[in-house]
Amino acid sequence: MKKITVISPANIAFVKYWGRRDDSLILPLNSSVSMNMSGCTTTTSCEWGEWENDSIKIKYLGKEMIETTGVAREKSLKVVNRIRERLGTKLKVKIESENNFPEATGIASSASGFSALTKALYESYGENLSEREMSIETRLSGSGSASRSISDGFVVWEQGVKNDGSDSYAYSIADENHWDLRDIVCVVDVGNKKVSSGEGHIRPKNEYMQSRLMHIDDRVKQTIEAIKSKDLEKLGVVTEIEAMSLHTVCMMSEPPIFYWTGATLELMAEIRKMREEGVLAYYTMDAGANVHIITEGRFESVIVSQVEKLPYVKQLILNKPAKGARVI
Ligand code: PMV
């Protein structure tokens, strides 16, 4: 069977996925909206054959390609075994996966990693799934947000209403050339996050979650409108409120989840200051301390020159909108 290589981006959510209505089918409590990130990609090659064992190797920037161990191996093997069963085969796989970003930045490699893995497994077996089917299969990998990395550019993941999850999939609302939006990732914390998003999704049962869900459909609508009309101010305002809503829910969970550090808060204040000076920059944070600055290409160099001076900013990763997962 043919060896196939797939490249897939990570994505940053403007409206976040947080909480599930079904844990085994990875069905979210709300729809979410994101942009693929050009600077954070995983390239995965896969080949099926009559070998004795599966081999799953991974390489991070500046590191060796090594056979995975521990949790990473467990999670990848779960995906391989599920898809092997679906394909009805006993063949084994040889997988080699490479990330173009460093291992310990706290940048979620799960979206790029699991979308690349899922697509590479199917494509190398000769199964051509539709984009919708591929998105659903990727959702079932365990990382729901990875389902948003299959389609191009700006993507909506519909929560769906059906119990079997057949209407919970992601699709593109505008391709990567639609808008010169940027995501400047400011790495302020290189430690591994303490509470995984997987654990976070099953924890948020508090009154702030009710309030979050009351507003979420309107935020999804506003975000889609802002993207379609390329309205940075509108996108920025709703993105920041949405990030605050997510992190409030986390902090009010039982037991609480605190993802931010002092540097996160300092950087948020810096960004608000830049805005007062006419630089349209907005922040959002995923399940971690690192800050994503959302802006347009015309502001990128001035923002970079300001934030690279800050002693607590350890690294910057510059992103434009990117294509979804594709065979190379
Ligand atoms: O897909 P997961 O299980 O890694 O969860 C992603 C959660 C957030 O990154 C915080 C939000 C999102 O929608 O990407």
C-alpha cells in the first residue's frame, strides 16, 4: 500500500469549544469558530503493511524522530485501532509525524496532530472520505477542535443536535486568502499545562457555564458576520469577551482551573494599551497561559516590535490563515 504524507495546521478558536454533551462521541455543548494557523503545522506520513507491530514516531522542532511512549502513544494508538476496525483490516501502520513548532511551548499540537493522523490513516489506505466525513472522523479522534483543521481558512464547527453526531462537523466559511488576519502567538509559559482540555471539558458544571451557553449562539453569529465582512474591531471585541467567558467558567469550576500566569495578565494590559494608541490588537487564550494576539497584517510589525521587548515573552510564532489538512 502507498505511503501518504499529510500536512495539517493547528487552529485558534475565536469562539471556543468547552464542555461536551456526549463524551464518547465528542459532541460539544456549543458551536465554535476558528482560523487555521500557518505557523504551527504537523506533517504526518503513514503506510499500512503486514508488519508485526505498529510504529508511531514523532519529531518536535530541533529534536530527534523517536518512537512515541506514554500518553502520546496511548492516544495515537487509540485513533489507529479505531480506524483499523472501521476499515476492517488487520494490517499494521508505520507513522512518522513531525511538528514545526517546539514541544514545550504549550501550543496545542493536538489539533494539527490528530487531524493529520486521521487524514493520513484514511488516505494511505486508499479511502477517500468527503471533507464532512473526514471532519467527523477527526472529531472522533478525541480532540474535537482537530475537526476544525480539516477545512480551509476560517472554519465553523456546528454542534449539531443528533444523538449519533452525524450533524456535528466543521466546514469552511472563507478560505485562507479571504482576509489578511494574523495570530501572533506570544509564548509566556513553556511548562506543560496542569489541566488538559480533555479534563476541562468534563468539569464545567457551574452557573457561569449556563450564562456562557445563553450567549454563545449570538457570539457565534457575530463572529461569523465579522469574519465575512472583515470587521477586525467586531471580531476583536467578541473574541475577547468569549475568551473571558471561557476562563471565568474554568476559574469557577470545582475544583477551579487557573490557566493564566502573571505574564498573561500583563500582556493583556499591554494589548489594551496598544489599542488606546490606535493599534488594533486583541487577545485570546486557549487552555493555557500563552496569549494569541489577533490583528491584521498592517499592524503585525509594530505589535511584534512592542511585544518582543517584554522580558516575559519567551518566543513569538507568527501565523496567517492557512489551508486545512492536505496530502502533499
Ligand atoms: O479539542 P480539545 O479537546 O483539545 O479542546 C480544545 C479546547 C480549546 O482549545 C480551549 C478551545 C478550542 O475550541 O480550541
